[in-house]
Amino acid sequence: MTSSDAALAALLVSPLLLAQAWPGVCEEVKTLIHVLRMALATLADALDIGLVDVVAPRMAVPAGQISLTCGSAMLTAVAKDETGEVICDPQDHPALVRRLEIISLTAGGRSGLGLAG
């Protein structure tokens, strides 16, 4: 998992910052991140664990974009294969997804963008 947003990238690697950003729902955020990091090889592996769910898009989303939830924590990312190519329909092909470039992370109604900056 990566993020081009520096503050969001800092949140992803810091349990302390996660706890400060989301004091009431920190464990849901940590679980979501942990399951995605520990997935054997693909997004399908993470989904098979059953702690992470795919959110069906309510409207058209850019190719490769997927949203995943664990409790109130929701992560939106661009799904990519092992070479970094975007997977156009990741929700239909989770076994192809090997990398996630995180666009946003929210929990308890609060966005993680800019929280650690």
C-alpha cells in the first residue's frame, strides 16, 4: 500500500498518529490497514478473510478505483497489478489486485487527508 499524499502516507505507518486522528474508531482503521498489508498476495485473499468488504460504487468512478471497508473505516484506492498497471474493474477481479495506491482514508466521518501534516 502506498499513497501520494504525504500526510496520509504518514498515518498509514504510525499507530500513534492513527490513534490521534481517530480516537474512537482507531481499531477499525488499524484492522483495515493490517488485513490489507497481511493479505497473502492479492485483494481476493484479504476479502476471503472476511474482515474487509468492497463498497459498491453509487455512481461512476474512475477506472481502477475501489473502496474497502472495515467497520466505519473506509479506504479508497487505485487498484494495480504486480507491474503497477491499473486494474480497470478491481471489484470484479480482486485476484489481479496486488497493489493499492490509497487516495483517501476515512473513519467515523473524518477524513485522514491532511491530519498528519
